[in-house]
Amino acid sequence: MLTNNPFAELSAFVSPAVMQWYVVLMIILVVVGTILDMMHKQSAKYFFENAKRAEKDAKRQLSGGEKAGLAIHTVTNEILTSSEFNNTHRRISHLFTMYGFIIFVVMSAVLIFSYPTPDVTAPALVTLLWHLGAAMLCFGGYWFWFDIRVDVAAEGVKWYRFNGRGDLFIVGLLAMATFALLWSFTQRTGAGWLFFVLFVTSSTVLFGSVYWSKFAHMFFKPAAAYQKKTTIEDGSRENLPDDYDLTDPAVQAKFPDIPEYMGTNPPYMGLGISREPPRHY
């Protein structure tokens, strides 16, 4: 079952050219939606203006090697391993969802463009990865939906409450992956066409609603992470104060209210908001 190529069997009813044009259309919708989102939120303008302000406030100029190192660190940490998540469950859920989505979308394109008919048998590894990607997406996505969502964990909102545009992205992802698996497993039964229609509908909603959903944030996140690392290294710190050692005599001389109110050896103030999970609703 996991080595079944559902698109090959579908070719008996839907032309491979139609499937391929559908994929191209979804790519166009993502590009157009992302551009419209950038124009509406002026994200690119904000990044460029923020970068210019950071250059003016920078205490030192970064070399090309340092910038390349920051870019590599951003890719390996924020993108590939999502190390910015302090919550282990949130990080694992995100990684399953992210890699599941990438594997599922890439394998879908491979199957549709390279093995769209039964005449050319798709390698078992490709079809297995297609199913595995969808399963990974479901695992990480449902874990996030039922247990990790901010409004569920911190505010006690019921899992079945749909928060409009805020949940459009994750719901679209889950619907697409879920109906894809159900369609593949029931393709030769009467329910197969129902799940196929739901699969295509949810995919169209996901890729066609980029302008209204959080889909576009996947493209902005790496740029924001890199810019943040740059401002820390060059000393501009986005106009935020430096991290001081409150026990340093020089710091206490610069800020005399520290020893006045906290003493010459300020005590450790604890974990603060990170002390425990937000479950006080």
C-alpha cells in the first residue's frame, strides 16, 4: 500500500498534463500570494530600513567571512534544526511538520512530472517517501494542534475552535496531508473519489490563501533570524541596551541605581516567565 503511486492510477481519469498544470498553478499562487503579502505588510521595506538603521548604529563592521558564518549558522540552526524553540515538544513538532511538508510536496512533484502513468513504474522509495512525508506532516501538525497551540496551552481555548486566518495555514496543511493519505489508501473503493476531491480542495485552499494565512512567514523567518544575528554581532542590537553584568563595578559606576537598589552583588532573579509552562487559565 505504501508503495502505491496514486497519481499513476488517477491518470486513467485525469490527464497527466492537467495534474502538471495544477502543480504549476499552485506554485504561481504561492509566489503571487507571497508578493502581495510583502506589499501589504511592507515586510521587505521594513527589513531594508531596519538594516540601514543597524548599519548606522553598528559599533563595528562585519567582514565577509563573518557574514557568511552567520548565514551558515542561520541555515543550520533556525532553518534545518529550529534551535530557536526552547520548548522541546514544540521543536520536535515543528521539525516533523516542516520536513514532512517538504518531503510530501517534493515527492508529489516527482511523481506527477516523472511517473504520472502506470507505464513508468515509480521507484518504491519515492512512493514510500510520499506517504512518509504526509504521515510526518500529520504527526507534527496534529501534535501542535491538540497540545501546543498558544491559545490552547496558555488560554485554555478548546481544540475545535477555529481562529480564522491564524489557523488557516495549519488547518490547510493537516487537511491536505490527511486527505492525501486517505485518498491513497481508499483509491480503489467508492470513498476514493471523495477523499481525492477533499485533497485537491484543501491543497488549493492552502496554496491559494497565502495572502491571508501564515504561509509566507516561512520565507521571512530566515531573513529575520539572519538580521537579528547580524545586529548582535555588529553591536547595533536594534537599539536595545547591551547585556550587562550587574556585578561589574564599571557597570555599577555607569548605572549607580543598581548598587543603590540591588546592592553590589545583585541576586539571581530566577527564570521569570520561563519558570513553568503557561497553564494558568
